[in-house]
Amino acid sequence: INNGARFTTYAIGGEASGEICLNGAAARLAAKGDAIMVLSYCYVEDDEAHNFTPKLVYVDAKNAITESKPAVEAIPF
């Protein structure tokens, strides 16, 4: 959000510390303290897809989850 850079990288699960750590080439695109948006996705099998609900997760300044809701409900139609 701070600089408008868009990049694609991968995620590795870590401790529930609230920290986001960018490594490699992605690390050059953001600085400590920058606000970023994270979009993640997963692959699901056909039988799972019918019951799968994408979520929007909102966090505070310390990356603690403040709200989570189904993405479809968040989009006004």
C-alpha cells in the first residue's frame, strides 16, 4: 500500500507472532513498517469446491485478526 508495488511470492507458515517477513527479491519491494495487502489462494478438489467459502480477514496494526467474514457477503451486488 505504501509504494504501490505489486509482486507475487510464496508463503511459509510461521509462529503466530503477527510478523510478516519478506525474503529474497520480494524483500526489496517493501520496508519495515510498510502497510501491505496479502492475497492468498489455494487449490481445492472439485468435491471440496462446492462447500468452500473464501474469506476476507482484517487485522489491526499488530496484525491481530479483528474481523473475518465470507468474501461473497462483502461484495455488494
